[in-house]
Amino acid sequence: MTKLEELTSLLVNELHDFNKGIERLEKINEQLNMTKIKMDVAEYKAIIEAHQKQMDIHKNMIGGFESRFNDKIDQAKIYPTWAVVVFIFNIVVSVVLITCKFF
């Protein structure tokens, strides 16, 4: 009978230890469920802000180039002014000479 009592007490002790282990795991599980993971995005935010500044600088440079290019296009002429003046002068002289020859 003593052996049976010893085995029973060992079984009771093992069950008691098992229940304590389960209670500890339940507490840890509750803590894990309540714990929120926070990400530190400060480094990424700084990198993104630096990239945004670079993009703004490049955008301004492209805008300046575009405005200068549009100004050049607006100022561009097909023929130089002196060539147009010489052409008109030649037409006027030709018309005057032709009319003088017939009269």
C-alpha cells in the first residue's frame, strides 16, 4: 500500500507542477496578446524627407530648364531678321525695275 501511496503522491505532485506550468503559459499568452509591437520609423522618416527634398530640388531644376527651353522656342524665328529685310528689299526693287521697263 505504501507503494501505491507514493505513486499517488508523485502523480499529484506532477499534476500540481503541470497546472502551475499551464498557469504560467496562460499568463505569458495574455501578455503576448496584450503586447503591441511598435515600429521605430524615425530613421525611415528622415530618409524619406531627405529624398523628398532631393526630388523637390530636381523638380525645380526641371521646371527652370523647361521655362528656359520654352522661352528659347518662343524667341526662335525661322529666318533671321536681316534675311527677311533683304528679301523684301529685293522684291520691291524687282517690282520697281519690272514696272520701269514696261513704261
